[in-house]
Amino acid sequence: MSDGNGIDRRALLAATGAAIVAPALAGPAGAMNERGASAPILQRSRRQLGTLEVSSVGLGVQNMSRTYQTTVPYRPEMLRIIRAAYDQGITFFDSAEAYGPLEVERILGEGVQPFRDKVVLATKFGWNIDVETGRRLPGLNSRPDHIRIVVEAMLKRLRTDRIDLLYQHRVDPAVPIEDVAGVIKQLKAEGKVLHWGLCEMGLGTLRRAHAELPVTAVQSEYSMLWRGPEAEVLPLCETLGIGFVPWSPLGVGFLTGAIDLQTSYADGDIRKSETRFAKDNLPANLALVELLKRWAERKRSTPAQIALAWLLAQKPWIVPIPGTTQMAHMLDNSGAMALRLGPAEVGELNSAVRAIAVKGERLPPAVQAFSGVEAPPRAS
């Protein structure tokens, strides 16, 4: 967001933040990074998703083939961001067959190739997509035979022999979750999938899936802007020992301060149809941004870093995956790994967040209909 003088304030803050954070994270000066360039060795902040160790902040690459504004990013820069993220200590990268479709997995596979064995690759199946052309077909498809075909194609696009974490992107209302777990179990036995998870599923489906084959992680939207998982999903994950991965942890850019009362959206930008960004609701919701700005000043950080640090402070098994197509924003986001909120600060910030009533819905009804779905029972 510009300050009126053509200066991107978030980029400026990110550069300043990176300069502040780097000395605290750096090891011996002049160490060699993965591509042979001189770089400091970062002390990496780690967390556990079930039995899977990842960096405490990941990188979502969803928009690296097409942004929310419908523009196509410069591919060499996307590869550079992925590799710079690894240099910053990020070892957890999130993609999906549906992103692109197909193309984002190709970008990620190329991006991590120099250090593939040192990172965790997550991707997702479940939408009805032609594995050859990427053409979207109606509805969902989690039939076991289709999952096998999809995984083989994913491995090629990601340039790897295994998927570290494979999610069902949305629950297929026509396929029992036990059948899905069964094929994942076979793929695990073959070494092609190491861990599995579910996204935006119904609670009953999560229980059944975990009973059939232990689930490593659940991925759902979660941020200061939408706190729905706090009621039931997070408590169930804690009970079952399942990690939680918030997508859109920065509220599709809202919590960074990039959206204000003058913001308009391009055709095709999903935010145009989300009522939480409607003109009537924005004034109330911008109270969150003002709160984040106050805390950023207090902690000598940025609003994005406060929003991510707040998520990290909720549970030790929460790992947000902010996405970006801009180097400055990736550096800003990764800086959240070095930001600490004390117990009293967390309590104070939680109280302030709870006092703000967010107005509007998080997704258009046609998209929201795919969340919270329960898989059908297995035939007896």
C-alpha cells in the first residue's frame, strides 16, 4: 500500500524488519547457502504437525501462477522467492493440484529442486480436474482409482519421488472417507506419500479418517479476521494430536493493511464477492487493522508479523502458511518466526481481538458450501 508518495510502506517495513531480524538469526558470517552464495546460517524455528517437523511459518505458493488480481507473476521471480524463503529458514511449502490448475506444483517443484531433501512439500487432491490438461470438471473426485492417477501426476510435476504431506482438499460427499484413507495407506506403504491431512472437513469425517489412518494435519482458514476453527476444530485437533495449518492467515491481505475504504477489486478476484470486504462492513473490520498497527509499533514489527505471531501463540502445533508473490512480503512474513509475544501480551491481544466483531461472510455461498462437509458412511 502506498503512502501517497509512491512508497510501498509494507515493502519498506519488511526491508527494515529483515535488517533488524537478520543479526539475531544469523550464525557465522559468510557461510554458504544451498546455491553456493555467501549467506548467514539461520537458526531455524521449528514446530511439529503430529510427527512431521516443519518450520514454524510456511510459504503458500497458490498465487504464483495467477494472483488474486488475475495477473500472471514473472516465473523466475517466483523461483527466486521460493529459494530465498528457504534461506530465511522456511522449510514448509504448500501447493495443490487445483492451483493453476497444475502449474503451481510445477513452479514449486522447480523452485525447491536444489534442496528438495531438506524441505517438506504439501499438496492437495480432491477437485475434479483432468490430470493431463488441467481442465476443471464439475464437482469433486476422491475416488481411490482417481487419487492414484492424481498422485502419480503430482510426483512428476513436483520433480520428486514422494509427497511429504498430502491433503484431501475438500471432502467428497460421494466417497466414504475410509475408502480415501485406504488408498492413502497403500500410497504410504509404497513410499509415495509420507503423511496425510484434510482441509475444511466436517468434524465427524475427521474423527473417522483419523481412526482409519492417523491424520497429521488439518488445513482450514484461520486468522484474526475469521476465527471459526476456535469453537470445535482446534479442540478436536488437540484431543487427537493433529497439527493445524491456517490458510489465509493474513486474511487475503487484509490484515497487512493493504486494503482500505478506497480499495476496489478486479473481476475474478474472490475478495470482490466476500461480504466481509463490502463497503458497509469494512469500517467495522478495519478496527482489526488499527489494532495490528498499534501492536506493530509497540513491538517494532509490522502488522503482518503481529497477525502471524498471534496465530503462533494460540497453540504450539499451529503453523500458518502465508502466501505471496512479492519478495518483500515473504521477508516480512518470515520475520514473524523471530517475534515473541509473552503470556501477558497474548492475553491482552486475545482480549482486544475478541472485542472486535467482524462483519460479513468469509466466502461466497457457492464456495462455503464445500466446507464442513461430512463424507458418506461406508457401505456395510
